[in-house]
Amino acid sequence: MTDTLLPNGMKNSRGDSNYFRKGCNPFAQTGRSKLQNKRASLNQQIIKEMRMRAGAENLLKATSNNKVKEMVLLELSYVNANLQLLMGQLEGLNSSVEVYQNTHETANIPLIALGLKETKEINFSTPFKDFILEHYSEDGNSFEDEIADLMDLRQACRTPSRSEAGVELFAKYYSHLPLMESRFFAPNRQTGIFFTWYDSFTGVPVCQQNLSLEKASILFNMAALYSQIGTRSDRQTIVGLEEAISSFQKAAGVLNHLKETFTHTPSYDMSPAMLSMLIRMMLAQAQECLFEKTALPGIPNQFYSLMKMAQEASKVSETYDQVHQSMIQTPVKDNVPLFWSTMSQVKTNHYRSMAHYFVASALLDHQLGPNDDEDKQEKTLSQVYDRLPEGRCPLDILKKKDERERIGKAHIRRAILGHEEALRIYGLCHHLNKLEILEDILKASHQRSLKKHSENDEEEFTDYTEAPDIISKTEHKAEMEVPATTKVKGPLSVFSAKQRWTAPRTIRLRPEDRDLGFTLKGESPVQVVSLDPLCPAAADGLKEGDYIVAVGDTDCKWSGVSDVMRLLKDVNEEGIDIQVVSMMDSNPPMPTKSATFCGNLPKTYSMICLAYDDDDKNPKSRKVTKKSSFLSWGLKNKLKSASTLSLPTADHASTQPWNKPYPTFPSSSSYNNDSVLY
């Protein structure tokens, strides 16, 4: 399952070439594209049912006829049932993790990736051209190619490749948004452009006229794409695991940036509670990959190594337990897929059981010998436990064989019970039942613990000693990583939609004794200061504080003082024409009104926002020639020896998958050319 990239373009039904130059081909029939197409289709069905429900509820309030009320209530029950069904199907799409996994993955527990938020296509052409003519006093048609570039860029963001190129695509468009907001979104007027995005979990559309929703949704999709890159990494290699760790940490960083920057986004998938849960989930998956990276070369069957891995596994279990606790809290539990919370619960029990297995192996397989460092082992064991059974101390456990075996067997019993609980929870979720790899790994871990128990179960009586909890500890904690792509510069302050100024005026400059009668200041644009009121330029209408926008035929909006002075340096007696603009007094800005629709906010429901249909799109021909946009101003696995342990895998070719080394897979770089699909 790969992305179909079209670097040289293709022809669409209208014969236009280079149509999909930046993103993936949306017509590619790949696993990820099919899933996103289903998501888009479900979104349209959900919005249709919500319109019908809103109409029925309004009719119910307006009518006093009992017969009509009965009919409306019956229709409303059908609509609500259909909505529930559609929400269930959307939850099923969010549970389709197998689409996002590495195609050669056979030995690791699957990871969860976020699906991309869907949006509607937007035509910037007419609103931007009108604004350029009215506000900037320039011909909007001269910027037709640049506006088409922007529309192409946004369209490509709907189908990003599952690679760094896709992330760069989001980053490029996101960096345009502050500039776009500065130039075309005035605080005291509306552009008529509606940005519509669908909730990733509920499919409910949210529509606004300001750019906050657009910015937040692009950040969410950037984080989702990072999570998809992490899940498709080859976790059988160090390189692939490092890629996965970095991707999940960046996903968490972007989500945290979104949470801190956009605090009132009316889409539930970007609410603070949901984002906090998603951040924890991304960091938990990064921690899991860090554990796998430590275990990949093989775990030496030594006392200290086993104790270290026990605490590492306990750390992974602890992080997933925190994720599960956040998923079952109101209001998150009402919208998070059951598959996700069940998966986090399974992993909590699985990794906790692995921790008990490692401690049991360290105590049962290794005895304190005369050449061993007694103090070091005692310190290690005391750091593993928060508390010990009453009447026991670490040194007694290490020195007395019967005590050592009793505690070791207690740990192996807790490991067996934990694996059985993980398998039980696995069987309760029908979405999890589709993941045969996960079931095989859980069963292999369970069988390994049973085998360890049978090897050491020589006593006939039942010992009820309970193994103490294992303190979680890690040498490499997963941390949020904010990509530099989210750190963009602010908008320019002069030529923006917030400022008002006159139309360009032509002034004739004639030097007197090589003196023009004024001085200039500023970086760009330059401003006239210290104007002599008796000079010819002042008589021709030049005012102090004017901005020079052109000298002769040269545009100077973005030129500094030195560049403008160079153009004015050799002006002869005939003079030269310059164009200037004057800043006007701005009226107090009116608060921006944004029409917003959200399923839980019926009072802000706007049919204008939702009436736009894909069939009503105004086709815009794309150009072939590319111009600069005016918006941009400004390790190979080694075979394991008998003295090492490895994590249980789903390798069917082995009778003991937990001890047999799995085959070496090529690194993730081998798959760069078939980066996974849209």
C-alpha cells in the first residue's frame, strides 16, 4: 500500500496538466486513500442527517398539531438511529490501524495513528481579486497565477504523502496563513470565504470565516501525519525505531502547540481534553518504541540487565495506564473509539506482565555467587521494589534460595495472570479481533510465562506469597518535540488588511542643487521624513509620512532605504516620477463575526456555511508556468545467542517465538519510494 506521487503532473478530465503537482494522486486506490475516501463519504452522510434532524426539531417546536408532532417524532427517531449508525462506522474507520502499519510488520504490537481531518475545497479567486482591487488599488487579475498557486497548495494538503514531503507540504501552507490573514482578512469586514472542516471522531462539520479553524486543522493534520509516519516505520531496525520515536514525539509536540495556541476551537477533536489525551497516547507510543529499541539487540540473560528491562517495561505499562485513564474520563470517553481504550488497556496489562516475567527470570535463573557484588545486587533489588512483603529484606531474598524462589514464583504467577487478563480484554473488542499479530504476540508471551512457571514448579503445596509491584524507571523518557516548521514569523505590519491608506499618487521629483527636499527612513517600505514644505515635491502633493511604493517603473514596496536611494541617486534635472501612499486614520475595528456550525451548538447553525456542495465548485483552470507567489513576500539484526532474550513475536515458523531470532528486514529507507498513501 503506497502513495502514488505525481511529480510531473497528470492530466485531469479537463485536460489540464500538472494538476496534482504537490500532493499525492487522490485517485490512487490504496489502503489509506480508500479509508480517507470512506471518511469523506461518511462526513457527507452525517451532515445530511444533521440537517434533517435540525429541520425536524425546528418543526417540532413550531407546530401545535399533535398528528404532525407524532410524524415528526417518528422521523426524528429514524434520523437519530441513522446518525448513530454512521457514527459507529466512523469509529470503525478510526479503529482501522492495520492500514497504517508497516507492510512487512510481523513481530511488533500494532500502533495507533490519527486519521486526517477532511475539508471542503475553497475558491479564493474572486474574494481575493476583489479585495486587491478595493483595498490595495491594484488589478486583482494580475495575481491570478499566484492565487491559483495558493489554491493548488491547499488542495494538495488534502492528499499529503506519508513522508517528510507531506509534512513540508503542511508546513508550507501553514506558513502562508499568517501572511494571508494579514493581507486579506480585515478586522472590520468579512471576505465571504467559509472554511469547513469535519471532526475527526464524530464527522460533525465546523465552519468559520476566520482563519483560526484553518490554522488549527492544518496543525492537527500535521500531527496526524507524523503519527502515520511513526506507525509505518520498520520497527525491526534501529533506524526505523528511531524514525518512529522521533515521529511520535513530534506528533505530541505539534498537538501540544495546537492545545496552547488555539484554546477555543469549536471542533471536539481539538478540544483541550481530547488533545491532552492524544498527547499522552503519542508519548506512550514513543516510550514503547524506546523500549523496543533497547530490546532489539537482545536482552542479556543477566541479573542487572533483566532488572533494568523490568523497570523499562513497567514504565511503558504506566504510561499506557495513564492513557487509558484519560480515555475513560468524561467527556473524552463519549467520542474516543472503544478500540483505542481497549488497546491501551491490553498494553497496560501486557507490559506489566513482561516486567514481572523479567524479575522472575532474574531471581529464578541467577543465584548470588561468591564472586558477585552483593552490595550492588542488594541496591538493584531494593530500587526495583517500592515495598517488600512483611518480614523480608532484599539481602534475605538474594541469599536465601527458598526466599528467592518464592518471590520469583510469585512474580511469574502475576505475569501469567496479567497475560490472561490482556487476552481476555483482547477478546472483548471485535475491532481488536481483526489484529492476528497482536493475538499471536499476547499468546506467545503467555506461553513463555507458563513455560517458566512449569520449569520451577516443584513444590506440591500452594504458596500464596504475592509479588510486590515494580517501580517504573527509564533511562530514556519520551519527550515532546516541537518541529521547527510550526514556528513561523508574524505578519508584516504596514501593507496589511488592517491598515487603510490612499490610492497610489504620482509625484514628480526635481532635485534642486542635488537636494530632493526630504530624507527617508525605514527598512521596507521606506517613509518620507523631514520634508521641506517649500520643495517642488511638497508643492506636487508629497506629504511627510508618505510611503514610497514605486520609483519610475520599479516597484519599491519591499525595498530598503539603500535600494531606494540608489534609484534616486542619479536623477537629472528633468526629474523622475515616484508613487506614494498615505496612511489613513483607521476606524475602531469591529469585532470579527464568524459564522460557526457545530453539532452541539444548534444556535450557530448556518445553512450558508453548509449549503456549499462539491458539485457546485467553480472549476479553476491551473496554469503550467510556475511563478513565485506574492503571498510569500516578505542496522542489521544480529542472531541471538542462547544467552539472550528477545520480545515475543508473531513468528509462526517457530515453536518458541520468544527465543528464536526473527529474520532481518531491510531498513525503512528501502521503502522511501513507496511512501504510503493518501
